[in-house]
Amino acid sequence: MEPNQVLSYAFTQLEPLLRMPSRFGQAVDRLETGTLKVGVVPTDLEGLEHILRSTANRVGAAMIIVGLLVSSALMARVNHASP
């Protein structure tokens, strides 16, 4: 790299480094006052959503089938008397 390129790169990196102590102080102040907020954004949940939906559909269908089986067993006439 040429000296001009090194100096321009160092200058562009120097400004964020000089702001870092004040940013760190702001973060500590927010932490002390209890106003520090940290957000987490989940990504790539389409696959998980598909799996949950298919599982819910299967569980729902199984509950309907179980209900039909139980109701048919309760409605069936059973004669325990021997002829």
C-alpha cells in the first residue's frame, strides 16, 4: 500500500475508535439505570414453522380419530347375557 492509502485507511478507522469510550460510557450508564435494551431477532424460521404446522395438523387429525373411536365404542350395543 502507498503511504497515502495507509493514512486514509488509518484516518477512517481512527474516528470510530475515538468514539468508543463515550459509547461504552453510555452503555454502562444505561445498564446502571436499567434502561439498556438488547433485542434478539430470530431468523430462518420458515422450516421450523412448517414442521410445527404439520405436527399440529397430525395431532388434530389423531384427536378427531380418537374421538370417533371412543364415541363409536360407547354407542355400540353390547349384550353380555348368554342365550
